[in-house]
Amino acid sequence: MDSWTPGGALSDDMTRTNFCLFTAPEDVKTMKAYAQVFNKLIRRYKYLEKGFEEEIKKLLLFLKGFSESERNKLAMLTGILLANGSLSASILSSLFNDNLVKDGVSPAFAVKLFKMWINEKDINSVAASLRKVGMDSRLMELFPVNKRSYDHFSKYFIDAGLKELSDFARNQQSLGARKELQKELQEQMSQGVSFKEIIVYGKEEMKKSGISEQMVICIMWTSIMGSVEWNKKEELVTEQAIKHLKQHSPLLKAFTTQGLSELTLLLRVQEYCYDNIHFMKAFQKIVLLLYKVDVLSEEAVLKWYTEAHLAKGKSVFLEQMKKFVEWLKNAEEESESEEETD
């Protein structure tokens, strides 16, 4: 009698060797010993490396043919082999097989695998390996289409003790939403969509995707600055930037309703002017404009100047801002003095 699985069958009358993963004790020490054997073989016979990975991919397609205990052992071993670099994360593509996903085999296997992998390395190392082969954006495929939501993914893996993986998936989801938001904003600006409509869209996306205002203001700045071809001459680009930003200031104002958002924008402006050398001398004039049109407050500017600025171009930008900051401080002192007199 054969056990049928996607792609073929597992024969019940097969004879297993004495040295068999599936008959071994289900513990970490034993799985590491098996992993060491594979590592030594692959190091000694390099030609086995690619073939071994392909065989693992095939083996994972037959998971339904194994018992739960056997799957657990294979998952633990696979996690160890992924951690020590003997396998590429591309083997995870086998877990996206519809039959495995539908019956819940894939996520259960993934729990054991990722627990071992993260335990051997850490989530940052795991994330890097996933990104390297494009698996970072496919983890939702461990679940059926009707359950491919971050909420379901999060609950499943948090309940299984893998909060790190849940957090990683959330960050990936947020990254995808941010990329989509920036793409859409740039398209809307190029099509001449009204600022009012752009603001409404941005606010809706914030709510729907859970993107913070601080993140949106960075995206908005990038979209605004990317919507025009800048003059290469330093003396002309400042004038061009001031005109462009004044025109688009309603968009910036709509997403700087919090002090932290203002500071985030200031830091983004600093970074932009540093990274784009033609804008180095424009920084102070840009900040002054944003202050005049009520995008940036006095508090945000002073906080940036005294403690919150970046190291990038620090001496140049602080020097540019010195007189303006002195003026702000004097104005503040005069205001306080008038209040005391009253």
C-alpha cells in the first residue's frame, strides 16, 4: 500500500537504514548531529551541494506522507542547515505548495523550522537570508488565500512563540505599503491631481496600512522632491527649490500635525541637502520657508539645532542656521518679557 502525496507516492514497504533521521530521537542534540554529518559530506564532496538542495526541495513536497513527529525532525534539521548555510532559503518555496498549505502542513512545519533557525542564529540573520532569495515577501503564502493577512499570520506565529517572525512580517508589510504609497503619490503628482485629493489619499493610506505620520512625511518629501528635474547649477537650484516647495507646502503641512513629524521632516531635509551636494547651501533657506508657511514650528527648529540634528553636514548646516536660531531665541525672549510686563 502506498501513501499518495503531491507529485508521487511513498511506498509503505520501503526498508529504512539504521541511520535514519525519521527513527532518531526528536531532540536538538540529535538533529545537530545529523546536520553535522550532512555538512561534512557536502564539504568533502562539493558536487553534492546543489543536488542536496534540490533533493530537500523535493522532499518537502512530500511532507504529507510523513508522520507529525517525522515532519518535526525534518523541520528541525532543515532549520539547522539553513542556519549554518548548508541550504539556501529558496527551499522554502516548496512549502507554498497548495496541497501542503490547504491542510495546514506548511505553517506547522514552518514553526518548527523557524524556531530552530532563529535559535541557531537570530532574526536579523534569518531576515537577510530570506531577502537574499526574495522569500521575505512570500511568507504569507504559507496560508490559504483567504487567510493571507498580517493579523492571521501574526496570531498564528505569536501563539507558536515566534513573535520575532511576526514582527518581521509586519515590517515587510509596512515596507510594501510604503513603497506603494510613494509610487502612487508620485503618479498623482505627475498627473496633476489636486493637493486636496492627494492629502485625502495619504490620510486614508495611513489609516488603512497603519503607517505613521512620520513615515508619511518622509515619503511625501521624497515624492515632492522627485517630481521635478533639478537645475545642476547651485546658484539656481535654491531658487527653484524654494518655489517648488512653497507650491507644495500644503502637502507637507497636512502631514506635520505632530511635533515629531516636524522634526522628522527637518532631519529628512538635512539628509537630502547633504546627499545632494547642489542643495548644501540651500538648507537654511528651505527651513526658513517651511517655518514661514507654518510647516515647521519654532520648537522643532530649536530642538533640531540644539540636540536632534544628524551628523551629516552638521557643522555646515548649524553654521547656516545660527543667525536664524538666534533670531528665534531673541523673539522668544521678547515675547516672554512682554507677557511678564502685561
